[in-house]
Amino acid sequence: MLQKDLANFIGVCEDSITLWENNRNEPSIIYYPKIIQFLGYVPFDVDDSTLGGKIKLYRYLHGLSQTELALKLEVNESTVFHYENNKHKPLPKTLRKFKLLLNYNILRY
């Protein structure tokens, strides 16, 4: 596949693909879903055996920053950070929000 074809698929300019391939820049999280779709796997370091890893994986699959996920869950951005790093467990109320807002089964742990 040509770089221009991949760039069109992901929605970036050809230069972005070159920079990513040469490790001179990293893609923004908004492009993660298309990158994952193209590759057929998650090329980022995510331990999805933990609740924190499952939360991070959800964000990556949906191209959400911690700030964007925090807004959806009505929690502080640092709270999402702590969840992802398994420093805090979400309260039952927040776990219910995960189920409702994300419609994703991240709660089995």
C-alpha cells in the first residue's frame, strides 16, 4: 500500500505517515481507531487483563483522550489517569456510568 493510500484511509497527510514510520512523531489518539483497524491489532502497550488496561483500551479503540473520557463519565481527568494506572478503583456509581456511557464490557476483572 502506498503512503498516500494509507494517509487517505486514516485521514491525515502523507507527511504524517512518513513521520510516524520514521519515529519522528506519534499519531494523535484521534487516529488510533483507524490505525488499529488498518493493522488489525492494537500496536500500543495496553495490559487489558486489568480494569485500568481495559479502560485505556476502550479509549484507544474510540480515539478518546483522558479528558474526553472524563467529561463523558463526569469525573476529573486525573481520576481517569488513576483508574488507568490501577491506583484507584472506580466507585460503584462510576462503574455503572462506564456500563451506560461506554456500552462496553470493561467491567469483568
